[in-house]
Amino acid sequence: MEASEFTEYLKEQVRNHSIYVWGAQGQKKPTITEEWIRKREKTKRNADRAIAHWKKEVREGYGDVLRAFDCSGLGAYFFLKHDLIDHDVNAEGLRKMCSPITRSEVREGDMAFRISGGRAVHVGYAVAKDLLIEAKGRDVGVVESKISGWDRFGRPPFFSSRILKLRNPYMRGEDVRRLQLALKEQGYDPGQTDGIYGKKTERAVKRFQRANGLKADGIAGKQTQFALGLSFSD
């Protein structure tokens, strides 16, 4: 499983204005109703907040596509659907699945946690080094946020790095964009840093490889990505 698939799923939830409901895990129309939200939420105040936000998104035309999640449900829905886990899990359960990493090591597919009383009480999912997507709360739903103010970070065992190369259709993803940015920083023009591995990116990779004593095949594998200062996991 590639982290870029998870990222695209997360971005879809942002585009669809998915909402936050306690304990929710991907439910959508016609399951989502006012009565259903009230049954899931623990207090009337929280139910009122979630319902108000849901009705706002329905009025704005997202009722047919939005889903409902809580913070861990946003990840667990995808992981269960793709057989990456075999049971539901909360934020602390996700934290325990992860290998601890530092803030500087965060990359696409990693997780960020807020800790209270020694346990993870909230989780967000990195879609880039400095950005994450989270089911943030009842008043805002699923949103993209800067990675700041989080207590711990972890790397799940689900995702491997991709060998990046020119193919048809073109490879796309945040990992390609990171490669392009790294090439540009080293003085090798990959064209637009748009996350699309096209011919200009391949040419830039070949030039970088020649200059650094690597096989100039235009394929950004483990050695090439390491040489560019990028992380790579098998």
C-alpha cells in the first residue's frame, strides 16, 4: 500500500466537506440523520453542534457526498477497508501501532497525536511534511491543517516508499512533489513541482544521477532518493 493512496482518500474527505460525529467511521447518506447524530453523541450540546454543521454542509450542496468521522475513524475507515487492520481502533490504538518518530522526520502517511494523561486523545494524518488532515471537531469537520501544536508523531507499518519513474499513466503524488522539490533545491530543474512524474522530471533525475555517480536511468529508487536527502522505507 502506498501512502499516496491514503493521502488521496483524505483529500477527498476535505473536498467533500465530511463532518465530525463521535464514533463515526465513514457513514454517509442516508444513514446520517439528525436522529442518528443524537444517538452517537454523548451530550445534547455536542449533538447540536454536529447537527448544525451537518445542516450547513447539506445546504451548501455536500449532503450526497460527505461522510461522518471522528478523529480515529477517519483513519480506521480506510485501514479496515484495505485490510490493513482487522478491528476498530481509537487514537491511542493507532499510536501504539506506530513507530515513534520526531517532528523533523514526519512525511506523508505518518500520524500526529495529542496526548492527555499519557494517552493519545486526538490524531491527525500527515499528507506532506508540514500539512495534515484531521477530523478536527464538530464545528468544522474534516480539514487540512498545519502540523503545529502536536505532542507526538508516529509512523504506521502500512506504507512503503515508491520507486518513482516515468510511466503511462504518469505517477502522481506527494512523494513525486517532494522529489521535484529536492531536485530543484539541488539545481536540477524538474519543471513544475506539481507532483506529476513527467519527462522533465525524468530528465532532471538523470542529470542528478550522472552528477552523483549513480546509474543514470531516470528511475528514482532508494539510492537516488537517499542521495537527494529523502527518506525511503522498504
